[in-house]
Amino acid sequence: MLNRILNHLEEWLISALIAGATLLIFFAVIHRYGNGLSIDISKWAAARGYDGVAAFFLAIFQWFSAMDVSWAQELCIIMFVWMAKFGAAYGVRTGVHVGVDVAINQLKSPSKYWVILFGLFGGALFTFIIGSFGLRFVLHMYETGQQSNDLEAPMWIVYLAIPCGSYLMCFRFVQVALAFARTGALPHTDESHVEGVEPVEIPPLGTTAPVNPVAAEGAR
């Protein structure tokens, strides 16, 4: 139950961070180009006597100018950092991380089994060390009271992604290692599979197949 809640929380957090950062970047781009474009159109319309059009785009320019979105870039960077840290833990759980296993695949059992298990626990140890150093750094930042330049957010909250993401990644390594020790299977993701799209069987070269299987079935 707890693991299921953690899985959903991990997925929701990553999705929310990606969606939020994308929308924020979109708004910042609209603000940047809309600011200059609106005043240009307003000047062009005023020069040709289109007073109504000029007033309309001048109002848009004033509305854009009243907004201060200088913090948007900094917030997007922070959101992507948090997304990357939790996304790395998600990658361990689902098996999407790229791994070089040419030498490992040449090994025979039980050597292959122990090498994979050693690698998983090595990843857990490494991420635990990174998380511990990150936690010490966060505590130091909390004591200094430093703030970010644009958002003026406490820097210890920004860097909290390091221990949180690293400890979660460590937990995922241990989880995968224990599952592998019991079953001998590793999580694997099929890169060719698209969620919601059913796989289509391609007939061997030289054979014929109906273009529309549903229509062909109805014709029978």
C-alpha cells in the first residue's frame, strides 16, 4: 500500500513539474514577444490613423509591461532540477536508464547474478552517499539563510531536491535489488511500445496480408 502511494506520488510530482515548467515557459515566451509585437502594431496603426486598433494594442502592451516575469527562468530551472532528480528514481524503478551490459551478458550464471546484484547495491550505496552529503549541504544552506536571485526563495528549499531525490533513488535501487534477488528479473521498459496503441503484427516479407483486418473479417 505504501509503495503504491509512493509510486503515484512520484509520477504525479514528475508530471506536475513537467507540465508546470512547460506552461511557464510558454507564458514567458508569449510575454516576451507579445510585449514588443503589441507596441509595434500600436505604432503602425497610429501612424495610419487606426486609432481604435492603436489603443487596443497599446492597452495590451501596458498589460504585458505591468507584469514582472523575470523570475520565470529561475523557477523553470528549479522545477527541471527537481523533475530530473525524481525522474532518475522513476527510471530505476521502471528500468529506463541506459546501461552498458555487453560484458555482463557474456557472463554465465551464477557469476552474472552476483555481478548484477553488486551493481544494484553499488548504485544504492552511491546514491545514499550523495543524499547524505546533499543533506549536510542543505542544513548548511539553512543556517546561512541564502536566497535565490530572482525568486528570493530560500536556497535550502531549492537544494532539498538533492537529498530527497538521491534517497528515493537509493530506495529504488534497494527495491530492485531485493526483487532481483528473489525472482532473478530486472525491470524492463519496451522503448517501441506506446501507451494506448496496440501493437501491429507485420507479416514476413513475401507474404500478403489484408490492409484492413477488421474489414477482411467482416467480409468472411
